[in-house]
Amino acid sequence: MSTDTPDASADDAPTRAELAARVDELEDALSEATADDDGKKMSIIATKGTLDMAYPPLILASTAAAFGYEVTVFHTFWGLDILHEEHSKNLKLSSVGNPNMPVPNAIAALPGMDRVTTSMMEKKIDDNDTATIEELLETSLDMGVEFQACQMTIELMDYDEDDFFDGVTTGVGAATAIQDMAEADIQLLV
């Protein structure tokens, strides 16, 4: 059974060059159509600046970036300390009210206990060869993660924009963060 139609002549068939040109044209059109939507987007809001709460947004951001997500992390209030070069080196682990602490709250509330539990956690991080906050930030920045520092919080905490790690975007407001979340496939509040 022939697929040729009786009305079509051999002279009307496209040449190889014409077919190749048409394929190129279609590939270009497809490329342009998908250029605006070439990946998924994740938006994370980081609001806490304790040692144990600094890791989740950084690990999630770097992992998502490794999987090809466009990632933005908006840091506000105490979460801003994660991006602050000096403060990020001194993040503490709160003993009181932390249900996973191996000590009761009455003991956790004693003076110096936060320092003890922070030292224990820092030792555990070091012993397990876990990346530091600075290493995770640098890795994430190298992978294209955009870290944003809330302008209102910068002013509220009387920080200087030069206090933050190189590559951190400053001067970002809530409206920008909301727009970013609205466009994201995944939105997380940490």
C-alpha cells in the first residue's frame, strides 16, 4: 500500500536542504518558547539565626540548585545573621525550649548552657566533617543561589551592607520577596 497521494508529484516533494532548514526553524522556535520556562524555581524565607536553624535553608538551597532549580533565599529578622560575615561565625544553639536537647529546661536555663550546647553541636559538626555555614554559603553562591538581605531588617538591626558576605543581594524588600514567591514552584518558610 502506497502512502503517496495521486495528486502529489515527485517535483513537489521538499529537498533534504529544505527539510533540514525546516527542522532548524522548528528547533529554534521550540528553544525560544521554552527559554522563559527552562527550569523550576524555589523561594525560601529564612527567619531564624540560630546555629541549628542556619543549616536548613542553606542545605535546601544548595541541594535544589544542584538539581537545576533557580533558588532565592530571602533572609529577614534573625535569619539575616546567617549572611552577616561576623555574626555567622558566632551563631548559638538555644538550649531552652528545644525538645531535642538532652537536658531538661530547668537545667538548660542555667547560665552558660547555651554556650555548652553550642560547643557540643560545633564539635559534632566538626567531627562529622559537615560543611560550615560559610562553606555552604560559598558553595550555594557558586551554584547560582541568590541570597537576599531584607532592607528593612538591615535598617532595624543597624547593619551596614558591607557586613554581609560578597555576593549577597542587599536592599531587597518584602514586595520583591512576595513576587519571587508568587513565581516559584516551591515556597518554604524556615
